[in-house]
Amino acid sequence: MTITNGTSSQFSPYPIRSAKGYHTFLPEQLQPIGSLLSAEKFPQNAEPPKLFEPLTIRGVTFHNRAWVAPMCVYSSDNGHATDFHLVHLGSMALRGWGSIMVEATAVVAEGRISPSDSGIWQDSQIAPLKTIVDFVHANKGIIGIQLAHSGRKGSTMPGGTLRIMRDDGWKGGEVAPEQTGGWPSEVVAPSAISFNPGKYPDPVEASVEYLTNLKEAYVKAAERCKIIGFDFIEIHGAHGYFLHEFCSPGSNRRTDQYGGSFENRIRFPLEVAQTLRAVWDKPLFYRVSASDWLEDAEGPEKAYPGETEEYKWWGLDQTTLFTQKLADAGVDLIDVSSGGNDLRGKIAVGPSYQLPFAEHIKKNVKNILVGAVGIITEPEQAEEILENNQADVVLFARQVLRDIDFPLKAAQELGAAISPALQFERGWSHMVVKRDHRKAPAHHSGISTVEGEESIYKRKNGGPAVYSAIPS
Ligand SMILES: Cc1cc2nc3c(=O)[nH]c(=O)nc-3n(C[C@H](O)[C@H](O)[C@H](O)COP(=O)(O)O)c2cc1C
């Protein structure tokens, strides 16, 4: 057989071909990194773990259910993605995650959280994001973006910066002043109520005209997402930012059609979802804060349970009703987070602490997929969530920062064989071993056995973990 470069052969991947359409030579992955290897060759994959079952939404196939949650990295240049994002997100694409998501990305400049946050409010922001998406796609990965508006939590200092400043004696609040690129006098929210008076900006109330323009900004952002080639959009409706602020009675004191009753408070977030659904035909997700955790401060979510009484604070009951409306509007997946909008909230933080919310929504809302997030760090933990049908996908945030190879390690631990990046195969030959059964011990062969490698599962019983809820 004559083998010429660029021609497929029985012995593919030789010669190594370049990914189609990529601007430089880039070795083509034979199948998505992190997807199951064929059960014919790897019998242990005949009944794979749920974590590695693919999921197709509106024609987009996510090759497993271990997804990267959105994470701000405070590395943008006036809202433009930088080489940091390319390396950061690009390396996730090489490590087997079923989905990658660009951090909260502001649809208007004042909708950034910090001055170093990502933006998609102008055309010049298209090219650097496209570089990232092209790289991920050239490696057969899936990548989406979280569209955001920070509301009353805009113009604040980026995460790590504040700790360092405080260590150095900074006594100020979280506000990013003008001289650091902030816009404290232009912070806009549903109502003119500060998140933390004196420490956070004092927002001005959004006019109806502002809201109309903002919906148009979401549409323009979606048009840019099409040019860039994103596989999905997630609407950031959580963590005390603009859309969540509409939902919570404590941050929404409006007297117009966007405030007051439950129907009025969810009106604008729902309009944003409907508006985006009308122009975006790929998967559309919505991240919600399922609770402001105010049981201790306020008592039950509904003051006087009954048909007509109003809710006192934003909780699971309203989130469930709201999610059904999002599902009816064509939102494909609800990403269930919590908190971030009320400092009085008492969050019971611990492993899978937000899972009961996801599970409740999964049981009670029709026609929507559910994502679970929040201190999910172990393969068995994630697998159980899916096996118990508590959620359809699992999102990981801090675990990605600590252990970027988690999907490959999880496959190994759960007994499945998934595709490592072609270039990294030699590091994973202990996972790519043919076995009769999923749980049967691998018959290690060749040079690849890694001795003394600590199982991540063991950490469950290891030293004390320091947990904190970090909604952003
Ligand atoms: C550095 C960092 C940045 C974050 N940025 C975002 C963000 O842009 N959008 C968002 O919805 N959540 C953000 N979050 C919250 C995470 O997506 C996730 O919901 C939270 O960290 C809980 O998951 P974990 O326990 O797996 O970390 C951020 C979290 C971290 C640690």
C-alpha cells in the first residue's frame, strides 16, 4: 500500500495528518480526546461509566459528561482574550474534558465584573476568541462561552489581586476605582441597592431603555459567537449578577413590569433567554443560583404558603418554576449553582453541596437537561451523581485548576479506556489497556506501569480539605 501524507490508510495515524483547515501543521486527533475507545478493541468499554457516555444536544456531540465550568481568569486586555486564554483553555482541550466554557464574558463593557474580565461587546474581541475556538476544534474538542452582565457587582477587583492587596494592608472594599480601569459610577443594576454598602459600588437603576438595549447587546454577542464558531452559549443568571439580581426580591425593588411578583422578577431573565433562543440555534444553557440560602435570616422562601402570597426570598421553589419556563422557552440545559446575592446567606458548603438543588430540578422540570456543580472532585462521586440520575452532566471548576488530567485519571479509576491526546499516549498507556471487564484489574504490560501513583479517590479519606463556595 502506498501511503502519502494526507491520505488515510489502514494504519492511520501513520503518517500523521494535519487537522483539516488549521492554519499550521497540527497533528490530527483520531477521535475526540476523552472519548471512549471502541468496545470492540477495548471490551471493558462495552458498558462504560456514565461519566464517559456521550451526549448530543441540537446536533452537537459532547463526547463525555465531565465538563469544565466557567472560570474568570482576570487576564483579558480591555475585554480581549489573550495568549493566556489560548494556553489555559487550549490545554484543557488536550486533556479529555467533554466540554470547555469560556469564563463570564460581558456583553457590554460595564457588565464586566473586574477590569481584567472577558468581553464580547465589540468586533475586535472576535479574533482572539476565534483563535482559541479554532484550536479547540482542531483538536476535536467542544467549547462554548458564558455570556454575562455583572450588574451591581461590576467594577470590582479581580479575585487574587484583592488577597494580595489585603496582605499588603489594603483596607478598602472591593471597588475597582477609575485609576485601575474601573467604572464605579457607571455600575447598573435592577435597583439602586448596593451588594455591600461602602464596600461595593452604588449602582444606578437600569431604565427600561437600558434593558431594551441590553437585549440587543446579547443578540449582537450571539452573532459574534456564530462568527467565532462556539458550540454553545450559557447565559450567566447566577451568583448575584444582573439577571440573578432581577430574580431575588432583596435586590429587585422595581415597581414596573420587571419587579414585584415572581412573574415580574423573572420577566427580564426570561426575555434574555427567549431573545437568545430566537437567534441562536445551537445548544443554549442557563446558569442559575437555585437559592440565596436565607432560611436562617428570613424563614421559609414563601412567607405564607398558599396560592397568592408572594415569596420573601429567592429559593428552590421559584427556581424550579423558573426553570420550567426556561425549558419551555427552548433552553436545553440548566447549570445549577447557588448563592452570591445576599451576604446573609448561610451556605452549607461541602462535597456536592448544590446537588440537592440539581436533583430537585431534574425530578420536577420536564424537557431540560441538568448540570451539577460545586465541590465535585472525585470520579466515583461524579459517576454516582449520573448513575443516580441526579443530573445529566457534571461541571468541575477548581478541580480543573488542580488536576487538569482529571478525565483521564477518572477513566482509569472507573475502569474505562478513553482516548488520550495522540501526543500524550505514552503517559497514559496504563489506562489504554485492553481488559475483559470494566472492574477487572488491568494486566499491565510494557514499560508503562506507573508505580506508586496515588489514587485520587484515596484523597477522600486524606487530610482535611478546606472548602469554600466561590461563586463568580
Ligand atoms: C477562579 C474561579 C473563577 C470563576 N468564575 C466563574 C465564572 O466566570 N462564571 C461562573 O458562573 N462561575 C464562576 N466560578 C464558579 C465556578 O464555575 C463553580 O461554580 C464553583 O467554583 C464551584 O465549583 P467547584 O467546587 O468545582 O470549584 C468561578 C470559580 C473560580 C474558582
